[in-house]
Amino acid sequence: MFNIEEFDIKLDTEFIGRSFIYCDEVESTNSLLLSSKEFSQHGTVLLAEYQTKGRGRKGREWNSNPGQNLTFSILLKDDFKGVRINTINFGAAVAVAQSIENLYQLNVEMKWPNDILIDKRKIAGILLESSSKGNVINKIVVGIGINVNQPNFPGKFDIPPTSIRKEFHQLVSREKLLSEVLNNFEVILNLAFNAPDKILNDWRSRCKMIGEKIKIVDNDKIIFGIFEDIDQDGFLILKTAGKKEKIHFGDLNLR
Ligand code: BTN
């Protein structure tokens, strides 16, 4: 059982998580916040103990044992004019990484576009979704799944999963971790408006694949090249025979 009081005492934000909804079971915290008219306050956080249809990138499932991990979404309803939305995605990954590093001194690595790894195993993922009115984005939902206390992960995975418990060799407080992530995310969100390059540099500093020979797989298409950098929108710059390609989607593997 998630202890809301323990979480609230550690929450040090102005608006992120100040409206907090805790549910036993939902289809997906992202879907609920995206469609809900009831939950509309900027910064609302919806945490569910279990998702029956938790979603990952590219229509994949996000499965997580009930009551052991963190599966939550953050609703942003700001004026996003001039903000490169992808920096919010990268910013969420940086907030999760900083929190795991600060609380458990674990070495966190980023994998483009939105995977968070420890020792090549996936510890967390981000799914950012938005809705628009006309051409204007009016709602962003940042969905975050963190494997916290799950002891094992039966099944087949593209990237093998791990949890903080497995890496830190102790059960950890989900309340403390969630408040730390939200505290860090609020600071980073301000950077998305004022200093987006700082977010991208923080992300780059944790991405060991930059400079490496990689393979991008997108459905039946495979492209080989060198991972040169990410650009200011967070797209991957791939160096292939004499030219540079901007990659928007796909799964990345070392060659
Ligand atoms: C990925 O790695 O592909 C992204 C995973 C994102 C999972 C989180 S869990 C909370 C939120 N609700 C969802 O349905 N998905 C995100």
C-alpha cells in the first residue's frame, strides 16, 4: 500500500503533484489523464497500483506487478508555445535518472529515445502523449514507469528488465522515490522553457552510445551508422556513408 502521507511530507514542489490521485487499478494512467475532464489541474499526478492496459512506446505493453513499482502520469496544461516538447520527454528521463543516482548511488544510463537503464537492463521508461486543439497542444501527459521493488521479470523482452531492488539489493521506499522524481521534474520542467540545452546536455552525459556504431530498427527497416549526437529537438543524428540522417523513430542497438 502506498503511503500518501509519507510521500506528501517529502514533496517539495509548487505545482507538480499538488493535485494527487491514487488508484488501485486503471487501464492506463496516461489514457485516463488524457481523456479525463475531471482531472484538469496543471501538474496533476495520477498513480495507479496496477494498470490493466499499461502502454509503452510503439504500441507495446508495459507490465508491472501490482503494488511493487511506480506507474504514474503527470498532466501538464501550460502554454507550450516555443517549447520543444521532446525536451520535456528527455527532461522526465533526466529527472528519473537523477533521482535513482541521488537516492541509491546507482549508475544510470540513457538509451535513445526514452529508456533508462542500469547495466544495460531497463529500469524505467517514459511515454509522453499529448492532445491538441487545432494546431495548438493543450495537454501533455508524461507517463513514467519505474521498476522499483519487483523481484523478477518472467517473459521475453527486447531489453531485459531490472528493478531498483535487484540493483540496490534492498527494498526501497516508493514514496521517497516518487517525491524525489517529482521534485526533480519540476526543476527540470522550468529548464524546458528557459534552458532546454541544459536538459539535452544532462541526457547526453548519461548516454554511452553516442559515438558508437549502431543499428536503428523501425519495423522492417534497418539503418546502420554512427550515433553522432541528438539535435535540439532530441532527434538522433546518424552518420551514414558520407551523410547525416535525422532519425525520428525506431529502436536502437549497438552493432
Ligand atoms: C516505454 O518504455 O516504452 C514507455 C513505458 C511507459 C510506461 C508508463 S507506466 C505509466 C504510464 N501509463 C502507461 O500506460 N504507460 C506509462
